[in-house]
Amino acid sequence: MALPAILLMLFASIQVAAVFVARSTALNAAQSAVNAQRLHEAPAGAGAERATKFLRQAGDWLVDWDKPGPSCVTTDTDVTCTVTGRSLSVVPGVEFAVRQSAHGTVERWSPAP
């Protein structure tokens, strides 16, 4: 009688851990993208390319991250990169959406005061 409850708690704890690892993976990819895109005169798409490379090497904790893929929005002073996907599902039929963003300032030359 106690075995089903123990199994349920075991799978639930593993699923929670998978969600946290997926969130961490998405955040690290977004931070990596910001670091690439914020460089002085970085080419357009450098951040998304870096996030894609990171996610390909990170394993399958974050799934469907390539639909639509990492995105970066750059202005004259700021860059914001976002990574979306779903966490790896341990329990069939249970899906958790993951969305993480990172923000940074763009490196640029400014005149001396």
C-alpha cells in the first residue's frame, strides 16, 4: 500500500529536479548568448549562434529549444536574449514550459567627459 505513494514521490522529485536543470540550462544558454552579442561590433546573430552551440552540447535536459530557437534583441545600449523550450519529462504526459532571459549592456566607445 505504501509502495505506490513512495514511487509517486520518487518520480515527482526526479521530475522537479529535471525542471530545475532545464531552467538552469536555458539560463546559462541565454547568458552565453548575451556575452557573445554584447561585444563591441558583434555581428547580428552572434548571440543566437552561441546559445545554439551551447544547447547542442548541454544534452537533452531542455527539449524543443530549437522551435523557434534562441533569440536576441539588440538596441544601441542593451541586449536581451531569450531561450525557450520544455523540460525533459520523466512522467509521461507531463510537460513543463521553460523560458529564461538574460540582459546586458552593449560594449561601445563613448567620448571622454
